[in-house]
Amino acid sequence: MSEIRVNNITDTGGSTLLGRRNAIINGNFDVWHDVVAYEGLYQVSDQGEVKALERVRGQGHIHPEKIISGWTTQQGYQKVSLTDLEGKTSDHFIHRLVARAFISNPENKRCVNHIDGDKQNNLLDNLEWSTHSENEIHAYQIGLKSSSEKQKTATSKANKERRMLTMGQIEQIFELRKQGLPYPNIGNTIGISRSMVGFVLNGKRYADMTEELRAA
């Protein structure tokens, strides 16, 4: 059963809230969930903070629980570095950590949208799962992108060298790779070279369109 603590009062009757397993509400009423794939190592809050849990390392040395400081990418998103039990460190978008821990995604949408347009506002109430198209439409609706930018994007897409693939094809590349297909098979399915498959998956081509997909 889930355990919820409010000002040191514990309720073990179980939580009916979505995904509230191992949820802890501290004195500031922040709710903490285990970071998906890092259970027992890190937790993320509904306020967009990430913390490392207390752990014992070599020779019994205790590392106390602490909030992790992240950084801001050139695109304006916040990221943190997490290390798994095998010692492998990888970088993660904080907004995606919050969404994966708190928000159900029955339609398996790949993008996480900042509702108010502020990429650094990672509060739970400001996030929602979306498709790439929904994310783009939302950006125009709230003024993050102008009609002139939309025209530039359309012109860029018309340039075969830079935009020979549709978003649907790009998503298919990532889905096929997720299923374990090798580059040549993916290339044959989409109708592109194996090198182009690698460029798309590694962000060397279409980086602006694949950032969320590469982070998934």
C-alpha cells in the first residue's frame, strides 16, 4: 500500500490518487514520487524538484538525502544527471521526470507540453502529455511561435535537403528502433539509407523535431 505522511501523521490506508505509490508529503505539502527506472535512488516532486535519497556507499559511508541542482539547456529546458545502481550516469529533462511519475499516458504520447509556455515551470499542474503536432499547435496558440516563424518552418520543410521526412516517418523510425529493428531494416521500411536512420536517432538531423523523442 502507498504511504502518505502529512506533518508526521502516517496514513497506511492506501492512496486513491494516480500513481501515488511511495508518495510522501513533507512539511511544505510537496508530493514526492519515485523517479521511474530509478526507484529507491531518486524522487521527483509535483513542484518539479528532484532529490537523491539517502544511501550507504563503500565502507558504510552514508550519503544523506539532498535536492539535486540541474542546469538549463540552450533550448531553455531544465535537466539533471542521474546515476543508476550500475554507476551509469545519464541526463534527463525534469519536466519528463515529473510527467512520467505523476501523469498517466494511456495514448502513449511522446511529448510533454508546458501549458503556460514557460519551459522552466515544471510544476505538475503545468504539464501534460501531447503529440508533436499538439505541441506545435499549442506553441502558436499561446504566441511562442509567430506566423512568420510558421512560414519559415514551412519553407524549411520544403527544402528537401533539410526536410525530406515527415514527423510521422520520424516517429515511426523511433518506434521501430524501440522494437529492436536494426538500422538497415528501418531504412528499408521508411525508404531511406541506414546512415540517415542513424542521423535521425542521434539528433544529427532533424534535431529540433526529435528532442522529445530522443529523451523518451
